[in-house]
Amino acid sequence: MANKLILACSECGSRNYSTQGKANGDGRLEIKKFCSTCNKHTVHKQTK
């Protein structure tokens, strides 16, 4: 079953994106996306 995952910027900590997916036990999802607060592309990590 797909859960709602929230992604936060690794530099400024703002929560910009949400997506659906499975939470795996290996680690947290990391995607490089655009942060409007930092005004550049940064790594966004899955939050709790």
C-alpha cells in the first residue's frame, strides 16, 4: 500500500514536496529537486 511521503530540503529544511510510495526499511528516499527557498537544486530527503 502506498503511503504519503513528505520530502524536505537537506540544506534549509523546508518541506516542499510530497509524493506517494512505499516506505522501505533500507533507508529514506533521497531525490534531487528544486528548492524555492534556496533557489537552487538540492537533495530532498524523506521526513518522518
